[in-house]
Amino acid sequence: MQHHDLIAAQKQAFSLVTGLADTQVITNLITTNVIETLGQSPKKVQDIASACNLNENVLARTLRYASFIGVVNFDDDKYSLTEVGKCFLRDHPGSLKIPGSFIGSAPWRDAWNNFRYCLETGEPAFNHAFGMPYFDYLDSHKDFGGQFNDYMTEMTNRIIPAIIEVYDFKGFETICDVGGGQGTLLKAVLETAPKAKGILFDMESAVTGNVLGETASRTQIIPGSFFDDIPAADCLMLKSIIHDWDDENALKILVNCRKALKKDGRILLIEQVVEKPYNARELFYDLHMQVMLGGAERTEKEFCTLFESAGLELNLIIPTKSQAKIIEIIVLD
Ligand SMILES: C[S@@+](CC[C@H](N)C(=O)[O-])C[C@H]1O[C@@H](n2cnc3c(N)ncnc32)[C@H](O)[C@@H]1O
């Protein structure tokens, strides 16, 4: 290896292994409001420090680092956001503000700190770090649980147009959103299917803050666990559910879906499907699901194996303009 190739490889290796600084710098620039402050206009470091109530010396060094990794520019003694930095603004299209603040937050960070536990045991790191499963933690820590439900609602809201554009829900009598959270997807889907009735099914803590709006009048809210029983419907939607679970638990949910599905009904999973060429998002979420819940992002083949074990079969996979696909499943003949 040439000397300059070695230096380049070492530089890249150093930058990869110190990525935790990138995460913490970005998360904290978001949560201390520096990003939004810079979004208003370029500012001197002392003005940012006083607007955000931060230590000027450490802020100056943090912004120098942020400039090095391409989040801010430094010109004429003032900092401003780069195009990358603007992605962390609240009102930026496809804003990464909410995921950016969550990724560095204590429950997610401390779970990732125990990543080695996943590697050694195949179990979720979260349970090792916090002594309980993630969804029990959300239930018993209402503040964080509420923030997580808001985060899911926001992330789901972004891909709703891409989902309702490619799938016609009008023919269904009853659409049940299984693990539907606050009901943001169900609301949008029911708005496209004026004759359909809805069922929002999730844990008590998630459905209490529902956002069903006017569709509430034709929606039944049923708190419960999908490991026990799922309400009967001819359309069962599960968005970002199966990837939360390992194969054993995912199978239990799918078997309960099969039992709940009315004749000629459809089960719709709305998930990423891992395929080549890989992208950063699906590979990150694959590991993140393992860390938090013992879950995984799956390939089409892995999904099909699960479906077959549950007495189901893949009907079709519908791509959307978002990263999520609609995986339509029917009962195996
Ligand atoms: C990743 S969130 C997805 C929420 C929603 N489907 C969305 O995409 O916005 C997973 C959901 O599963 C729900 N959940 C977890 N365990 C559950 C259980 N045993 N029974 C029913 N819902 C459950 C959580 O409360 C949460 O709303």
C-alpha cells in the first residue's frame, strides 16, 4: 500500500470510530436550539451562546467541529447552516430534526452503548441496559413514551402521501390499524375510503393520545395486545410493526392476523424490504431494531418464510415514493 493510501485509510478509520462525536454534536445542536437559531440568520458565536444559554468557549469548539463535518459554515466571524445543517431545521422538507434529537437521547444512546450484548447473545441491548423491554419502558416513562409516539406520528405523516397514492382502500368494509399508535395513518386511509369503518388497535398508552379527528366517528378504539387477539377486519394494516420483533414474536403476530382476517381480506405490512444495493437507512434501522427490540429489517425471502409459517402468502409488494413498501399478504390456499 502506498503511503498516501495508508494515510487516507487511517483518516477514514479515525472518522468512523469517532462517529459518536458527530451524533452528540448534532443532537445537542438541535436540542439546545442552536440549529433553529442559526436557521433565522447567520450569527456570531457569542450571540448564539447568549440566545441559547450555552458556554461560549465549548460552543465555539463545537461549532468548529460542526463546520468540519459540514453542518455549519463559518464566514465573516459568523456561523450559518450549510444545506446539510438545514436538514435539521423543524420546517425543512423531510426534516431530520426529530430523529436527530432522538438518536442521541438517553434511552436510545444507552441501549446502543450495550451493543456488544446483542452481538454476544442475539438479544435486545435495551433490555440489558434498562432491565425491561422497550415498549414496557415507554409505558412506564410517560414523558419519553409520549415523545416516542409523537416521533412515530411525525415519521408516519411524512410517508402517508406515498402510501395512499399507490393503494386503493375503498373496497374494504373495516380497516384495522394493528399497532396503529396515535392513528395518523388510519385517519389518512379512512379519508380515502369514506364508506369504510376503522379500528385503531394498540396498547392503552398509545391510543389515548389519538389524532383521528373527524374519522373518530367511524372508528372503534380498541386497546389490547396483538399477542393475545386482534380485532376482526377485512384489511389489517401493520406499519413498522413486524420489524420490531424477532421471528418467533413476528410469527405470533402474523398468526393472530390470519385468525382475525375476514374471508378474502388483505394483510398489509408497511415496511422497508432489505435489498441490494443497500442503503444507509435500512441497514441502520436493521441494527437499531436489534438494539432496541431484538427485531430486524427483512429481505423479501425472509418475509416469505415468515408468511408461510403463519399460513399466509405474499400476494404482491408495491413500491412507494418513500423508503417503505406495501407488502400485501393473503391467506395461503
Ligand atoms: C414502531 S411503532 C409503530 C406505530 C404506527 N404503526 C406507526 O407506524 O406510526 C410500534 C407500535 O406498536 C405498538 N405495540 C407494541 N407492543 C404492542 C402490543 N403487544 N400490542 C399492540 N400494540 C403494540 C406500540 O405501542 C407502537 O404504537
